[in-house]
Amino acid sequence: MTLIHFFIFLGLFLVAINYLLNLKSFRFPQVSRVITPPPLVSILIPARNEELRLTPCLDSLTENDYPNFEVLVLDDHSHDGTAGLIDRHAHGDSRIRRLTSQDLPQGWTGKAWACHQLSRSAKGDLFLFLDADTRLSATALSAAVNVALERRSDLLSLWPQQETKSWSEILVIPFVHLFILFYLPHWMQGRQSQLGAANGQFMLFRKDAYRKIGGHESVRGHMVEDIALARRLRREGLKVLNLDGSNPGAPEALVRCRMYTHFAEVWEGFTKNLYPSFDGNLPAFCLFQFLQILIFLTPFLLLFTGQAEPLVWSEVAIILFLRISLANRFRQSLLGAFLHPLGQMLVLAISGNSLLQTIRRRLPWRGRHYAHT
């Protein structure tokens, strides 16, 4: 038992150090100058059955203060009123245009195909890929463009404030930030291509860099295309910059997103992403699950089985402190932090389902099923 506690404390120590280093590199910087003239930004939004989510996204774009942009929204064979909604917004703002998706080719995922079509119609010097459930503050686009140009990034990815309302969202969604900041040595990604990461909810590419790596066509079969694109950029020696879009301390976040609205969406969405994000590396995936159980779940299991030793209480306190810190820093629900063991067990269950559906070649997303490549 003493050896188990040694490894738990070692793991928590390494996680805490990594978290502190990541926070420093993740902070959104102050812009020292405004780039003029402002380059044309093509804002590219794939939309499949997004009638209930798309309006806040488009409204936030038309209200932003950046002076030079176009918005292309691709209707990907929606079965609801998405196309009509886009047309109504386009009628009120000439910068918005609707595209209609061609049939999905063999070997492509729906999102990669949609983004590829959008990129072929884009006219800008910068390509901003947004998810339809993402919303920007009035200053977000200007701030992002200026930072991207000042830092000479080839891809700037902002990580939004993740809004949560239902119990399943509160339990699971905070693990998005937990994974990238607790486990991934984000501060090393400039030197290690395999550590490249990005968030597909907000990805601002320099057009030439996007074209150089082959765009979304180069990752056409990847379920987690954002991470795949970031790794391709790093392998080419191009600069990937991940920054915090939650804007702590300010009245509102630069970027906000409500990924899912109920349990079925949470289950399906994370099933689609968890195993494929390891790019088919089963040993690494299994090791990661083991580390989650050992470091972030075992202390609670020991506590709940009556082994309430001082060491166990110390481990639980450290875990809760880390979770509360994460929640405060990224505008997350404190309830999710205090219910950490429930969230961790649910994430482990979804991870198992993700592996199972990958083996069955039946990864689900938006009414389609994919075989991960």
C-alpha cells in the first residue's frame, strides 16, 4: 500500500508542476500593437443540423469589431432548418454566404470534407475554422488576429470557456481542459511534433501554412482532425500556438462554447474523440487509462471503502485543490470539481466505449458512422 501512495503522490506532483508550466504558456498575451492594414479573414463554419445552435454564433460574428472578414457557412446535408437559417442571416449581412455540401466521398469524415470545401471557396489571407456552437466576444477576432500576426503563428487555436448546464456536461466537459493542462506537456509542444494539439472550435490558420500541409485533405480520415492538423504543422516545422480563450478576470470570455446539451450528446461526442485522439496507439491509450485510475480515482476508492488514512485524505485534498483551481481559472462549475470521482468514472466508461466502437469500426457522429484511420 505504501508503494501505491508513493506513485500517487509522485503522479500528483508531476501533474501539478506540468499544470503550472502550462498555465504560463497558455495565457492570452497583451497585444503590443495593432496590425494594419487588417488582412481579410475567412471565417469558415461547417454546419450539420445546427438550427438550434447557429444563430448565437452568427450573431456574435456580425457584432464583432474586426473590419475585414467574410463568413462562409457550409450546410452539410442538414435535415432541419439550418439552410434557411443561414439564408436569413445572409440576407441581413452581405458578408455571410451559404455553401451547400457535395456528397461525402469514400474515406472522408464529414467534418474534414466540409472544412475542405469551405477552404476551396475562401478568399482570405487567414482561415478561421469555427464550430457552429462557438461564440466570440466583440473583440475576440481582432485580438486573435493581432496575436497571430505578432507571434507569427501558422496556427493559433483558442480554447474557449466551456459552458455547462446539464449534469453530464458538468461532470465530463471540464476534462477537456484537464486533459490538455494536467497531462499534456503543452509547454514542450514547440519542440515535440507528437505533442501538437489544437481545438477545432477555434483554429486560425495562415493560409499558406494550411495549404503547405495539404489542408483538411491531408487528414481526411481522421476523427480528431484538429489534433492531426496541429501535428502535421509541427512535423513541417511550422508554429502552433495554443492560448486560453476564457479570458479570466475580464467581464466575459473571448470565446465561449457549449459543446453538448444532454447526456446522449456527451456520450457520443467523447466516444468519437477519446480513443482516436491517440492515433491508434493502443498501449499509450491503455497506459493513460491506468494513470487516470491510479492518480485521480484510487484515493477516492480507498476513502469510500473505509481506508480513511491521513495519506488518503491528503491525496483527495490535492486532487480537489487542483480541480477547484482549474474550475476557477477557466470559468467552470465548482460542482464538477467536487463531484470529480463521478466525472472520472464516467470519462473512463466513455473511453472504454470509444475503444469498443473503434474496434467495431462504428464510431458515431451526427447520424453517420466512421471507421477510424
